[in-house]
Amino acid sequence: MNKQFKPKILSFLCNWCAYAAADSAGVSRLQYPPVTRVIRTMCSARVDPIYIVKGLQSGFDSVFVGG
């Protein structure tokens, strides 16, 4: 088996902190893994835990909340 594991990551990013950093990285032409799906939130504290559970139930291997 030569199949390499590529995790699917769901990311909830705070609009003022983590999303701004990810956007800045994109403007600087830095790359981050294409297996990451980003959802912008107004504040990381407002991410309801049920969204984390639903992300895992939907097939994501990991859920990241950045603030």
C-alpha cells in the first residue's frame, strides 16, 4: 500500500485574527494545504460545539478553531 494519508481539516477562523493571518499568507503567495476547508467566523468564541461534532460526523478528520 503506497497510498498516502491526506487528512481533511475543517477550520473555523476568527475574522479579526486567524482569518486575517491566512489572508495575509495568501497575499504573500505562501501556500497552505489544499485539504483544509476554511469557514470564516466573526469570533472563534462564537463557534458552537455542535458545529465541531457535525464537522467530524460529515467526514472531516480534524476540526481546527483559530482565534
